[in-house]
Amino acid sequence: MARASSSKPQTVTVDDRRLQLTNLDKVYYPATGTTKGEVLQYLAQVAPALLRHAAYRPATRKRWPDGVAGQMFFQKNLDASTPSWVPRRSIKHRTSTNDYVLVNDLATLTWLGQTATLEIHVPQWRFGRTGTPMPPDRLVLDLDPGPGAGLAECAEVARLARDILRGMDLDPLPVTSGSKGIHLYAALVGHDDSLTADAVSAVAHELARHLESEHPDLVVSDMKKSLRAGKVLVDWSQNNGAKTTIAPYSLRGRDEPTVAAPRTWDELDDPDLRHLTFTEVVERLERDGDLLEPLAAGHLAQLEPTPERMATFERTPAEKLETYRAKRDPEKTPEPFGPESPDPRDGAPTFVVQEHHARRLHWDFRLEHEGVLVSWALPKGEPTDPKQNHLAVQTEDHPLEYGAFEGSIPAGEYGGGEVTIWDAGTYDLEKWREDEVIAVLHSERRGSRRLALIRTGGRGGDDQNSWLIHRTKAQPGDEDDGAGDGADDGGDDGGDADDAPAGRSPAPGRAPDDDAPPETPRPMLATTAPPGELARLDPDDWAFEVKWDGFRAVVEVLHGGTDGDDERAVRLTSRSGQDLTVTFPELRAVAEMVADDDLPLALDGEIVALDADGRPSFRRLQQRAGLTRPRDVEKARRAVGVDLVLFDVLVVGGRAVTDRPYTERRAELARVVTPRRPVHVPDALDGTLDEALETSRLMRLEGVVAKRRRSSYTPGRRSRDWLKIKHARTQEVVVVGWRPLHAGTGREDARVAGSLLLAVPDDGGVLRYVGKVGTGFKEAERREVVRRLRPVDDAPLDGVPRTEAVHARWAAPERVAEVTYGDWTSDPAVLGATDGADDEGPRLRHSVWRGWRDDKRPDQVGVES
């Protein structure tokens, strides 16, 4: 039994939730003396990674109230002692309905630790934004060793399964389970809505059978214990929608505090492979980041720098209408169902208010947004007095065609009753965030008015669809016309259109009436922040923005002709001066989001390609990089779309605004651009730098850029007024050669790269060897990199160790790439010539390939702190 605790209860605040922590020195793991307090500390340290893979999934808990030497309890249903703020969802089973906890935040994770929950088990699917179970988003294989087998045999089966999964365009990632075997996960990205848990289970079952038939002495797919001696069971059944698997980064209730720990494929080759303890996992996470990050996949719908909105990003209109269509039968109701892929609409977005005589009279308020009508039910209708708010309940998204629907929904059908249009028209969008929408409606029937919707329900709980609708004090036509009038009439974050400053300064050397487009400005560059400087960044003096992981671009919107009557022209220019316009033609849409009076206009931003989870993916962006032929561009565009994130303005109306303070330029940016997909103008992050970094970590973004509020914009210069802070260490490198796959083994493949040889210029511009990178590539990329490099006969630099040069193929040092890394072997500031080819200078450790940097030249590469 675990020894009794004598520590006093502590009340703590986690994510604005108050929790009482008791018995912190109670021993949970007698073999190691590990206490509840240490378990809680571990959960806090790994929370960003653990939550990434457990959030929105109904969790089954395994609890050890008396420590692992005592009795274990399975718990699915939440009991009466559960705090009301713990997010939850209900699942109806054959004989009961259970309320499951959703491990969505650190407060909930801390509560689980307090209640002696050591193991968290989740399924391979998760709930969507409105509580609808989504299709499975990952496949899992549980490799479980039978008597006489161990991790080494599991690793061998994992490699065999990897070859098959990669042939299915799936990229498996290994996790040592912390108990006996290995779990293999593969993200199901880009699947259609018809994919079911049964279908994934069938595929996994067939894979297990194939492995068993090909390797009968090693693999078994049948769970009978009598068949498992000396073999590895490939358990495919955990893909069943009712089954669960230990969540990555969860502790295990074993003698020692081992963890379900993500591993690299290289580690699986280690004959001494073993399970990892919680202290080892924390060290690895701090050093290497989340190795399982590529597994994250989801259904997201809007690019806003808030964790809540990032939780619902990049859903297609068809995906958004899943709930609507599931509730209706087209054979029984006249309501429109809409096309699967609606064409984009031109002009201002529309709204409709429909009077709905259902069981209770109410009004349905709908706003066109990104391909659907986002909808709220108003029991008392639209408010007419700013002093009186009305309840609004968010309902499922409706198809655009519903905006013209009037008619009778048959009795007995969902929403049965008479529907008539009470008002309709267009609207101007001022703000669309997870918790707040502000719009100015324009209607011939009822005139123009400014309304705000404010969410009041908890984020992730059952009341998350509860909102208020508010008529703002400032209305169209008022003298103040809404300037500074946020949803609470107390002012918002400075993003409203009328907050922009009035004055404009002329561009140097230009007359105010000169219509010729200015020379393209060069972007201002950020400096890597020294650790000692970060503690001094006061939020009153500094703003904190998301660091977007893409290609930097200056965006110019110009009059098409001298009279200003021709179609507007858009020009995208990279940091190195390359014209990116033909490569990213969809971003020309920004021309329709600005006014004639503000042209010529120059903006600063980042081109990003978003993954299935709505996060910028530099790897996905690689598929669009460097393409100029229309056919190639269009083909790549169909596979990977891009977005444009704007964060500064340089020229307005042909006049430079770079001498204005950051805060004024941001207000001007909000004034001149009315963003809609694929263009976004995200707000700065709230709070302190630590809070901004934590928000960025939770959203799994690259980092934060701190910008001095009073600073001007210095084109083409690196400034200490902008400081970049990255979560992962990255380094731009010049590729100087490559080594074939299986070099020196007799199985060498001269068409496939096993690793690339890397260099970084020193202060004098001389290339210095900094090591190699051989991980992070997809199989197709290993062939593609060889085709990209221009071969040369001799090494383009000195100092490459003989052991790495002996099988090298050399390349012209003209291509820039980027890698992540764990550390340098020595101070990179002393890059320089060595005494001999085998005398090592600074080298990158644990390098992982990220992709090509076609927007950079070799002379722009330097050591990043």
C-alpha cells in the first residue's frame, strides 16, 4: 500500500479554474517513490503534446487511488463529484448513456491527476465542433508480444508494417506503449466523409492477416493466447469505434512510471530498445519536441490566432453540412440540401432572418460565411434596444440555398412548421472570431443596423452553443458610426475600421499625385531573441504575434492603368526578391478586399499552406514552391491550397507609412483590408509573452514574434524591434551534396538519397560543413532531392570528414533548405576552417528535414541563435 500523505491541501488556479490539490506527497509508484505531486508536475510539462492527441476524444480512465500497488478502477461515466467546468460528451450505449470526459485543457488534465487517473485511453475518432462524432482520423496497430517475444520482435514487425502502410500512402509513427509492446499510428488525412471505423478496422485486419501469412513464425493476427507464444500479435481491433488505446504521453499503471512514448524509427533499430520513464519523456520533449506531431489531424474552419477557433479549422462546406443533412431526409422535406461543392459567390456576403413557426415560434438568424449559412435560433427575435440583449442558440450550419427558402416543413420532421423570410440582404463583416461576431446588416426591408453576437457558453461543454445577440449603441449613419464600439460598447482590440489614424506621410521623393507604383519594399526582418532579453518584454511596450511557418511576401495591389479604371494588379515578392505571383495565383483575391482610394498599396505577410489540422505546414507548402508553368501550378493548387496572413502595411495610397509606430500601422492594416478566405488579418495574441508562447504551443505553431509597439518599420533590415522566439530550433542550410541510400553496404541506390550534406556560410561568406540530415524525408522526397541538385565533380567546400565524404555525390551549393535540430556540438559562433578534414567544427545534432527554402539564397543563410 502507498504510504499516507501528510501534505496540506493546496488551492491552485489552472486555466482560470480553481482546483484543490490534496495529498501531494502520497506515493503512487512505491518502487520509485514517485508521488502525486510529481505526477501532476509531469502532466503539466507534457500537457501541450498530450492534449494534442487526446482532446475532443471521449476518455476512459484507469484510476489507482491507493497507488499502483492498490486496487485499480475503470471509469467511463462522470460522477456527481466532477466539476461542472470539465468538458464532456454523452455516448448512448446499448443499455446506458455515459458522460465521458474530454481531455481538452490543462485544468481537466490536472483534475484527472488529482483523482488518481494514471492512464487515459481514447478512441481513434473525436467529436466535432457541435458534438457530432467525426469519422476516424487515425489508424492504429497495437503490436503486443506474446510469451518469449519482446520489444525487439515488436520493432521488427513494426518495420514490416511500415513498408505496407507507406505503400498505402500512410506514414506510420511508432510509440513504445510503456507496458509491453509498440503502437503504430498513421494519420488518415484527406479521407472522405464515408470513411468509418468499421472500414478502418477491416483494412487493419487485412494488413494483420497479410503480415501473418508472410511471416508466420513472427506474426499472429488471432488473439487466442495459445497461438501467441514467441510471436507478436498485430491487434487491429482498436480501430473499432467502441475501442480505445492508451493516449500518447499517458502514464502507465506499472511498477515504475513508464509512459506511452513516441519514438523515432532509428531508435527501433537499437537492440537495447526499452520503455521510457516519465522523466526521460520530459527531457526528450524539451529537446526534440513532439515526435508524434504529424499525427495531429482534424476539421478546422477559420484562421484566427485563438485555440478555440483553431480547433475547428479547414472544414469544407460539405463537412460543415454533415449535421444539417443527417437531421433531414430529402424525400420528406422541401428544404434545400445544397451542392456538395458550392461555387464561390461574388459580391458582399448575405444574411437572412426567417420566422419559424415550429413547436415554439422563433427566428433563425443566418450569416453567409465560407460556403455555408452559419445559423443561430433567436427565441425572442432580433433586439431593437442596445440595453436589452436577446438569447441566441447556435445551430447547425445550413446550405447557402436556405437563404431563399420559404415553405412548410412537414409535421414530424426536424423543425416541422411554417418558415417565412422576415428580412434578408447583405452585410459588412467587422469581426469573426470564436466568441464574437460583429456585422453591419443592409436590408431594403428593414434598413441597416449593426449587431454583435457574443458567445456566453463554455468552450467545449454542453453549453458552448449559447450566445447573446446585441444591438450596438453606434449604428450606421451615426456621427461616430461605430468607431471603437466593440460588442460590449466598451471598445475592442483596436481592429474596428474607424480606429485608423487620419494622417498619411508621403513616400520619400514622391509627389502626392504621382500614380506610378513605388519600388517594391523589402520586408523588415526579426532578430532571434536572447534568453536574457525575454524577461524584460513588457506587454505595455510589446505586442506578441503568431510566427507563421511559410514564405514571407510583400504584397502590392496596384491600379491596372494610369486612369485607375483597369483591373487591379497584384504582385507578390519574396524576401529574396523573387516574383511569386504566378506561383500563388489564388492570392490575387486580395485585390477585391481593398478600396480604390488606398491604391497603390503594399502589405507585409506570410504565405502558408495549412494541414488537415489547420496549422501552417512548411512541408505542404513545398508542393507549391518554385512552380511557374500554369499547368504545374494548377495541378499543385488542386492538391494544396495556400492562405495569406497579413500583419503589416508599408504603403497606402502610394505614400509610405513605414515611419509610423507599429500600433498605428496595425490599425491602418485593419482599416484598408476587409479579409476573407484566403486572406487573413489575425489579431495579436493577448497577455504576457509567457501566455502568448503557451497559446502558440497549444495551437502547435512555430513560435511568437514580439514587436515593439512604438517602433517604425525598417525595410530590408534586421531589427531588435522585432524579436522572434521559436519553440523548435531550426536552421537554414546550404545543401552541398548527398549520400546514396545504403551507401557502402553493397545495396547502394544511386537514385535515392540516404542523407544530405549541409553547410552554413561563416561571417566571411565561406561555406563551413555543419553535418548531415537523413531523417524527416518521405520516400518520394528521397528521390526528388536528387533530381533537384545540380551535380559537380568536386566538393564545393573543405572540412567534410572522410567517413562522410567517401560515398558522397557533390552538388553545386545553390539550394537552401531548412532543418530542425536538437543542439550544436559546440559553439556555432566559431564556424571556421579546421586543421584537417576529420577535425570537427560545430555540427548540428539530431537534424530532421523540414524542406526546401526556395525563397532564400545561399548568401542569406547564417547561424540562427
